[in-house]
Amino acid sequence: MSTITKKEIQWTARLIRELRGHRTRAEFEALIGATKNMVWRWETSKAQPDATFTERLSDLAERERFLKDWKLVGSMRLLDDLETTKPEIADLFRKSVERTARQLAE
């Protein structure tokens, strides 16, 4: 497994929100030395952190082991959706196979 280096991190709105966690925006801004509403602009994709703040975000992520051993495996929400809708998906698949079988028989 390869590790993610600081320079490879693309600080998206989602990642910034996840790194902030349960902290208030004001607490998070103070923690990384950002000015008022700067984090809000990043989290709403109205702005991107510059190189200084990218480095600060990366340092914080490293200190908190935020990105340790991450691998891209897909959307956790999607996995949750699939787990809860298995019967529905199976029913749709069964109907599709039956429809295809009928069409082939005609």
C-alpha cells in the first residue's frame, strides 16, 4: 500500500469538512491560523486554500493521523445504500433477467 504524501493531498471541501470534524469553524480557523470565514469559503467550494494553508491542513492531518493508511475504496454512503437496498436491487435484477428471457423466447 502506498502512503499519501503532503504534496499529493488535494484539499477538497469534503476533506476539509472531515478534517474539521466536530470543531466549530472558529475553533478550526484558530487552530490553523485562518481568518474569519476562510474555512466556510473552502468548505463551500467558494475558494481553495493557498499553498500556506494547504501545508497547514496537511500538517494538522498528519498530527491527527487523519489520512493514515487511506485507500480509495468508494463511497461509504454508497456502500451503506447498497447494504440497505440489497432486496430491492435483487428484485430489479430478477425482473430484468426475466424480461430478457421473455424477449429472447419471442
